[in-house]
Amino acid sequence: MFSFDTVLVWLDLAGVFFFAVSGSLLAARKQFDILGSILLASIVSLGGGVIRDIVINTGPPAAFTNPVYLLPPLLAAVLVYFLFSSVQRYTSLLTLFDAGGLALFCITGTLKALTAGMNPVAAILLGVTTAVGGGLLRDITANEVPELFDARDIYALPAFTGSALTALLWQLGLFSGLTAGLVAAVVFTFRVTAWRRGWHVPLAVRGWHRLGAASGGAAGGESRGRD
């Protein structure tokens, strides 16, 4: 029978793999070489966890103490290297894998904060930071507009939802592998649906309009369709 810590590590590794694939897919789209693919996969998949572990301050980050965390980025880069030529809708795949990583990391980040003794509010914030931190580093490194700051998309809100649900279930004593799966499914569905339907939150100032809301929005929809 697996212990809670073992389950947490497996959830963490699954999130690392999903994020790593998104990094390698972006590297392929930007025409990076294989080393660049491994590096970008490592940045996006390990960055959020490193930030989390530094904030919790329970010792060196897991990515530097457990060598198994280095395997998912390598595996992701190899898979994309051999399979990317047959992948047509790579932007859709990138979003799907990114959503998978987001769904898992908001859970593991919140759980690690709670088990370290942080209060629920702080744990939620750290869960969100864990979930969006790697993607932010990935997009900046690849010279892309970070998903986190894209006014035409929703990125952090699904992570907030997942982190809040995780903290609530933990406080009520209802957190389990089953409820974790349900939370991950909610976050994943929320993120992908928001991306496909073009959902967004209000801009920073009431009355502002998004650039290209008319013509740009149509072009954006066509672009998503092609991808």
C-alpha cells in the first residue's frame, strides 16, 4: 500500500512530465535543437516545484535531491524528437499537456504547503505559484507572451480553483486519491474549455477594450482552428 508521500511524488512526477512535453513542443515550434528542447522542458517542468520548495524552506528542492525528477524532461524531449514530425495540431497538444501539468501542480503545490504547516490561504497561493511558475519561465525563455498575462485567455483562474478545492477538501478531511482525480479533471476541463471558447476575465480598467477585439478576435479564432 502506497503512503501519502509516495502518492504525492507520483502526482508530482506526472505533472513534471506533462509540463515537460509542453516545453519540448514549444521548443519544436520555435525550431530549437535537442539540447534546447531538453532545457526548455526542464525549465517548465521543474521551475514551479523549485519555487515551491524554496518558499516552503524544508531543504534543497526535490528536483536537486531526487534524480528521478530529471527523467521526465529527458523522456519528453526524446518523444517529441521522434514523434513531432507526425504531429499536426501541435499547438492544441501543447495546450492539452500544459493543462495537465497545471491541474496536477496546483494540487501537489497546495498539498506540500499544507503538510508543511502553512495556513490554507498561503497554501492556495503557493499552489497557484507552483502551477503557473514553470509556464511563465517557459514562455519568457522562448520569447513568447506568457500565457499568464494573455488578456485573451484564462490561465491562473483554473489553478486558483484547483488549489482552493484541494485546500477545502484537506480541511474537511475528504482529500483522497479519488477526490484528487476529480479536482484535476475540473481544472483540466476548465483550462481547455476556456482556451477553446476564448473565455477571459475583465481587463485591469473598466471600459478598456481588448486590442483587435473585432478583427483580431476573428483572426485568433482562425489561428486556433488551424492549430
